Amino acid sequence: MSKQPLVLGHRGLSSKHLENSMEAFRAALAAGMDGFELDVQPTRDGVCAVLHDEDLARTAQGSGLLRKMKSAELPPLKNGEPLPRLADVLELPAKLINVELKGEPGWQQALATVEAAEALDRVLFSSFEPSEVLQLWAACETARCGFLWETDEALDLTAEELADLPGALWFHPPLKAVKAKPDLWAPYADRLALWGMKTPAEAQALPFAPAVLIVDGI
């Protein structure tokens, strides 16, 4: 019997709650998910905050570039909660939290926050910026780190290119790309975190079980 993938809520249980909010993260756990994925970037005063966009306008009660604001200046989210800090989220009892580094630089604040919470064993770092991943991994070789790819990038990858990447790194391709070339990704099943799906059922047709599925809902 193949091992069941860990199921993480994409930005929390984002199909029913405001993304990247404590409400969404708690709801993911209450729904039976193993953890969740979230996005982080540093404020001007170096606090690792949870936000997907560069600007606050879409999910907060205010606007402005998060990186240019101090943590005390951040407006509340549209659901009335304070904008979460990564340190707050790490207190939740998730088996695994996928911390996506948005933009660059930002890995130092993220790593410091996770280390301070003694949560390295529960965190998987990822980024679309390979330099962020490699710098963090170089600074802490026990950290789990993964490369993120958009669909077109993942579809262009060759077996040789994947084989040349460090054996300890995780791969985060979208489900669509893996469905298109399952044989390419099958050798890496135990370090695959797939994203780009509404529910785990969308990955059931794969001929192997990935380690992690990142989903919007159950």
C-alpha cells in the first residue's frame, strides 16, 4: 500500500476563508488537513509577515507595499484579524507548514523565525526564486527546501535537469505539469509537493503517490 500524501491547505482553507489568515489556517486543521501552505515576506523592520501580494490592498483593510511598512503600521485583514506573523502561525499544531518565500530577499527573516520557534522539523521552505532557496539551504543544511515552478517552466524540464539538482531538495511543480509527464516526476515522488488543484481527488489518477498535495479545499 503506497503512503498517503500529506494534504496542505493552499493559503489555509482558502476555498472557504480569507487566504493567509489565522482563520483559514485553523479551518484547514479543523477540516482534517495535515497543515497548510502560506506566503511570507519581511516588513521594513524585519518581521516575517504572512502575505501573498506585494501590496496589502487585495486582502487587507488598507493598501501599501508590505516591505516598505513597519509591522506596527500594517492594517488588519478584511476579516478583521491582525495580519499574521509567521511566528504566530508556527504556534498552530500543524504536521507540516509550507513556507513560500515571496520575492527576494526574505529568506533570512523566514529562517530566523522558524529556528526561533524550533520548528525546522515541521517546515518546508519553497520559492520561485532559486537563489532564495539555495541561500537558505546553504545557511541551514537541515532545512527542507524546494524549488517552485510555474506550469510552462515545469513542462520544459528534462530528466537530465532534474537529476542534476541536489538530492536533498524538494520539487514543487503544478499538478498539470506532472499529469502531462508522470514518468519524469515519478522517481522523485517522496520529495514532490504538488500544487494547482482544488481538492486532493484531482491527483488520484497519478500512477504514484506524491509526498504532499497543496489544495484549496477538501
